[in-house]
Amino acid sequence: MKGFLIRFGNHLDAFLFWKDQFQLIDLIDVGHLFAAIIVII
């Protein structure tokens, strides 16, 4: 479970980074974030 949480944290960091840098592809990053959440569940 700890590994999954770390993986989720990495996805979240990437999402926040891309959100700040490239507003035009927010939807793609949100998709990745949801995918990471699904992996945890």
C-alpha cells in the first residue's frame, strides 16, 4: 500500500507541475490523476 501512495504522490506532483506550466492540457493531466486514484482503490 505504501508503494501505491508514493506512486499517487508522484502523479499528484506531476499533475500540479503540468497544471502550472501548461494550462491547455489540464484535461489530460486530470485523466492521469484519476487513473492514479483508481490504482490505489
